[in-house]
Amino acid sequence: MVLVAITVAVVIGVPAGVLITRKPALEKVVLGFANVVQTIPSLALFGFLIPIPVIGGIGASTAIVALILYALLPIVRGTYAGIQGVDPSVKEAGRGMGMTDLQLLWQVEIPLSLGVIVAGIRVAAITSVGIATIAAAIGAGGLGMYIFRGVAGVNSTLILAGSIPAAFLALMTDFGLGRMEKMLKNPQRRSP
């Protein structure tokens, strides 16, 4: 669920972050929407989504939609901050070399901001692992089933059977994306 949700959130969030750097009038709307979604408790969001046709209902599809919505804020904000953080003199040099806005975006701004963009994706992915365990409450399955069964039956072994793998998954996600972020922020220069 997390992999699907993060993939879709990246496909939506990165272009949205780029869009608000180009059209500042949309910044408040896009970031405002993402901020509001973050304030909704996860169980409440699942509850709001269940009655919505096509995306709602009991099961994994509702959980995936909720995870996508929760992942948008760090991804959009990371993309926006990364592109806005590119040195204006570097952008001006690109324009001086005759680059179009699209060339400047793909050849200068995105490569220079990739580390910050990946940091946003990293936060979104780690958060999604934790929220995905709560999705068991709406029949989405996953490791949260063990946690909920353990809580209902006051069984510490079941709780640990769900929470330890979930924590390990979150740590591995953090480690993997952290290494990617570090490589993108400090690329090693190859000698000729």
C-alpha cells in the first residue's frame, strides 16, 4: 500500500510543487489544501473517504487514497523549497546562456534540488508506513491487523508481531531514502 501511495503522491506532488514555483498565485491554494489534509486525524480521514464512490469503501483502496493525501504535503513542500532554494545567480546564468524556462527547470533547478525533493519523499514514506498500520481498522489488512488483534485481545505478542516489522520497514525506508538523499546532495565527482 505504501509503495503505491508514495508513487502516486510523487507523480502528483512533484509537478504540483513545480507548478507553484511558476505560478505563485496557486501557492496558498495548493499548500493550504495539503496543510488541511495533514490536520485531519487518520481514522477520521478513513471515515470521510469510506462513503465516497469509486475511491471509498472498506479495504485497501481507501487506505491508499488516504496515504496519498497525507504524503502530498511533505512532497509538495520539499519540491517547492528545493526549487526556490536554487541560487538565483545560477538561474540567471542559465537564462544568460539562452535556456528556456523548461530547459532551466530540467537541466538546472531539478538536478540542484533533488536532495531536498527526496527529503520530502523520505518524510512522506516514513509517515505513510506508520499510518498504513492504522488502515487495518477499515479492512485494509497489513501489519496493523496484528496490532489491532493484539490490542483487542490484550496480547502483547500479537502487538509486537505487527509493530516490530512495521518499525523495521520504517527504518529501512528511512535508511534507503536517506542514502539516496545524501548521494543527491553530495554527488561524488568523477575524475577524468
